[in-house]
Amino acid sequence: MTAGRRATVLAGHVTGAASGTQLAAQPTLSLNASSIYHGLLGDLKLDSRNVGMLVAKVIAAHGVKHVFTLVGGHISPLLVGCEKLGIKVADVRHEVTAMFAADAVARLTGVPGVALVTAGPGVTNTITAVQNCALAQSPVVLIGGAAPSLSQGRGALQDIDQMSVIAPIVKKAWRVLAVRDFVPVMREAFQLAASGVPGPVFVEFPLDVLYGPMAVGSSLGLFDMQPKKKIKPEDIPRVIVPSPETCSKKEWVESRTVNENIFTEVKNKPPFPMETAFRFLIKTVYADAPWEAIDKDTLDFGPLPLNVPAPTAASVSQIVGMLKKAKRPLLLIGSQAMLTSEITGPRGKKKAGPDELAEAVRALGVPSFLGGMARGLFGENHPMHIRQNRREAMAKCDLLIMAGVVPDFRLDYGRSLPKKAPIVTINRSERDLTLNADFAGMWKPTMTLQADSCHFLVELAAAMKGATPAPEWAGELKAAEVAKEAGNEAKGSEPASGQSGQQLVNPIAACYAIDKVMPKKDVIIVADGGDFVATAAYTLRPREPLGWLDPGAFGTLGVGGGFALGAKLARPDKEVWLLWGDGSCGYSVAEFDSFTRHNAPVIAVVGNDACWSQIERDQVPMFGSSVACPLAYTSYDKVAEGFGGKGFCVGADGQYDARQVEEVLREAQSCAQQGAAVLVNIHIGKTDFREGSISV
């Protein structure tokens, strides 16, 4: 490795810069320094410009409009850089929320989300959200501060081996140890996050790399640093004028604002070890730094080409033959199919996303079940969208096509897939194409196609040239759905009792009231909870593509605050409805402070049954105890008001009629339309709906 190029190899990831590059000659010293300082620094250049601008420029060049953070001193240069470029810096009350918000923005915009967190606990607080991104296949760039590289392992503040903690759950992790590597590493991070199977990546910037030579020299005792208001006339001769300035010391001081820091020479020669450390940093960290790119666009900050697996003409042709023969074909469409990308496929270079996917599936005329982010693909209702009885439909089909679907616990590990009908699975992930296929004969794919499933279905629809299955099959499935939903709606009129036997709002009736009040378009539903949210999934009808956000396969509670904030900032023209169980509400209700400060009028609805009901349903019959399941009918509406929002409560005073729920929801909706974040606390009772439904 060439002298001055430091890199770390960890868990299969190379962090830092590539080796083999010769260091450029150092630029000429450009400051007014005493002979002591000239002897210390030689011909080295000191520059006070914010190198964090280089990172911010890459973020901006990739189309990022919002970044999410909880402020910390280790990352201040990055936050200030983003602010200067007009990127909205949305600060939140917990780092996990920052990551969840970035995840939501990525899903809704197709542009990788960005979260910035401080060192140590700032990074470790994101771990749950990082893994959630990984399993949800959401492209997010997480940027973390770190203790100074020279102080790591020496007891520095918030020092931890972050790379060992986070590397196993991201696509790649970089530790950036030289300013010259800021731009190439960040561009690669964005590229990798969105390529292939999307997912999170992590970039670490140690403090002494990010803060620049003047601030670092001050921390080593080589310079004094104090605000202009404390500079005395006798200090002027010791003032250091940083590069690229050429004015006099007095002129430099006079040009600064009253609270701006001024660097001065120390009165005594610095200790030799500190000199040596600083010279080492100057020759490695700041060597060949692209200072001019901070002020001018002398580098390419923009996106690199993405690697997206494209369908082949041969594979499309094979499925055309199978589909034309099928009498009862079925489509399962998952979250991965909602990704927007550009590929070179059988019909040349094409860009496709949710809108093109919806048009293609309608043209195919194949009955479809939608899962995860695919909910809402056809709008509120469509003859080809089947919402109920998926297991029974798969048992009857004679061809099953799985597009971006993972045969995990949600499909009973593949056991619920048909045993006789041919199964075609399309996925960007080679692993997910055959997950559980080799485990005790769970299922057996007929064809596996590693390709982008959105583009595949678009190409398939074009190749079918309007040919569709007989409509009787879809009609049969739709009739069964209508009957099932009529039964569900009838259950909404049944009494529902609370912990003490008091009659409360029926949770099914509450969900139908929500569905009735929500607008028919321009609405995003955020789902964060267990029993109540699962009930909502059976009853609510997402209105449009990308109109439903849930955590995904990790089943994470606590996504609500971050998802809702990200959704409202990314799509301010849409109503954002956040559905919380009372258990999950406790994770992020403090983000009502963030909703209020960032002008994000979210409508949150809490299904409050004073219990972790999803767990209690099975724990009590299996073990005879509800230990750790009961909660209290907490006044979450008052909590929201304490954080600056508006709160409503219904059901607590014998108001359990669905019409009363609807009236309160409309009042809350009106408040949100006037700019207030709102929480509606609905006291719901228990029913036998979804008994025995826990999935593990």
C-alpha cells in the first residue's frame, strides 16, 4: 500500500480509499505564520473551508431533498453543508426515527434516503432501523460520525468499533480516512444502495477527517481557537489567516462575525508528539484534498450507473407460453416490484415503476394479490385485485407467478404455495428466488428468473399483445372476496368490551370509519402496530400506488413516527394517516414534536385497547397467563398536545358508536388541513376477529 493511504479490511468490506495512488505534491503554505509555525508546517496548506460541503454536494447531486438527523458535534460540518445547499435538514428526537424517515422517503421517491447520526450511541441507536431497511430492501445511505482517528481505542468520547457493529447488516461499510475520498466513496455508496437488491449502506467519517486542519490543530493544542469577540488588539500579531485568504491579519479579524472562531498561534512551541501527529494528518488526511471543489463544481458529484438485472427476451417468451395455456393463473406482487429503475431489456432502454407496473398488470388480466408496498397498486378497487382468501386461491390456480415476493413466514415458508401448479418466481435476489425450496419439500419452483420484476411484468404484458385469461376465474375469486368482506363488516357491529368489561369501540368499526373519512385519492397510510393495524390491513383500501407504508418482513414496531414524517415531507400534497396500536405508539409519539417543528400535519389514529393484544391472543390459551401484556388506557391525545399537536379522544366516555368515531375523525382531518399534527385516541374493545393469527 502506498505511503499515506490507509484502509481497513473488515468483514469482507474494504473501508477507506483504494491503495496504489501516489500522493500529490503539497500546495504552498498560505497563511501568515511565525517562524515557529513555518518550521512546524513547512510548505503545507491550511484551509478553513468546510470539507463537509463535498459530502453535501454529492447528496444534492443525487436528487435528495431531505436528510434526517439528531444533531451531534461529530457531524456538524455535514449538516451545515446540507443546509447551505438548500437541503432540508429535519432533526428528530431519536436516531432510529431519522433512519425510518429516510427509509420512507426512499420508498416513496425512488431516491436513496439519507440519515446522518453522531458517533457511538448515535450510530448504535439506528441498528434496528438499518436491519429493517435491509429486509425491506430499501435503499438508504446512513452517514455516521466517529471519534477522531488518532484517538480511537484511547478512551475518546463516544468511541466504539462501529464498523464491526454495523458491517454485518449493511451492503457495504466505508471508513473514510482522507478528504480526497469523500466524493468517490459517497457516489459509490449511493450507487450500491440502489443497485441489485436495494438496501442500506454505511459511511463513517472520523471527526479529525471531517473538521478540517484548523479545528484539528486546535484540538491538538497547536493553535488557540476563540470567538472574535474575545480577540484583543495584542492578539492580532498571532492570528492565523487560513488559505485561500491573502488579506492581513487585522483585515481577516475585522471581516469575521462577532461569534466566529479565530485561530491564533499558541505562545509556546507545541510539544513534539503533537507536531508529529498533526504533520501525519496533514500528509495523509488532507493530502490532495479537492479544496477548489468546495466552491466550484470541479468534480463530478452526480450518480453512477445502477446495476439492475434485466429480463431476457427468452425468459419473457417462456412465460408467455405458460400464461396463454393457463385457465386459472394467479399473480402475487410484493414490495420489490414497486421499485423504479431504468434497464436495457428486450425492447431497448426503458424506465418503469409503479405506474407502468399497474398498467401492465391491468393489461394482463390476471387476478392479483398485493402485499407490502404493492398494496394500492390498482387503487381502491379493481376487478383484478383480490384482497381475501389467498391460500384458497393458490390451491385452485394452475399457474402461479410471484413477482418480487419472498416465500418467508408470510407464505408459511412456502407451505401454502401450490403443490401441483407450475410456479414462476421473479426476483432481483438470487437467494429469495428459492428461499425454503430446499427445506423439507416446502415448495418447488418451476422457473426462477433473476430480474427486476416490475420490468419483467411490463415486458410480459407487451409480449401478450392483449391476450388475457377468461374472466370467469377472476369473477369467482372476486365473489369469494365480497362474501368474506361482508362477514368482516358484520363483525364490526358486534359489541366489543374493554379490560373491565365496559363497552368500547369495535376495532373493525373504527377501521371502516377511517376508510370512510380518508380521501379517495392523495393519501398515504402508515401502518405501525400489531393487532389493530393487522385489522386495518383487512379492512382499509389504499387509494393509489405507494399509498401504503408498513415495516416489512422484520415486523418492526416503532416505525410510525419516522415513516409519517418522511412521507409528509416527501409528499406534502398528500394526507398522511398514521395508524398506531397503543403499544407501538409509545415508541415514537415524541415525534409529534418533530411533526410540529417541521410543519408536517400528520393525522395519527391510535387503536387503544390497553394491551399487547397480538401477543395476548395466543399467550393466554397456550400458557394460561397474560403476564406483561396489559397496558393502560393512556391519554396519548394529551401526550401529543404536550408535544405541540392537537389531541382528540373517543370511546372513553361511553361514546362507542362508529358514527361518533367518524365525527371525531372528520374534526381531526379538518385540523390537519389547517396545519396541525393531530392524534385521535380511540378506546377500542376486544373481539374474536383474527384469533390464532400470530405469525413467527
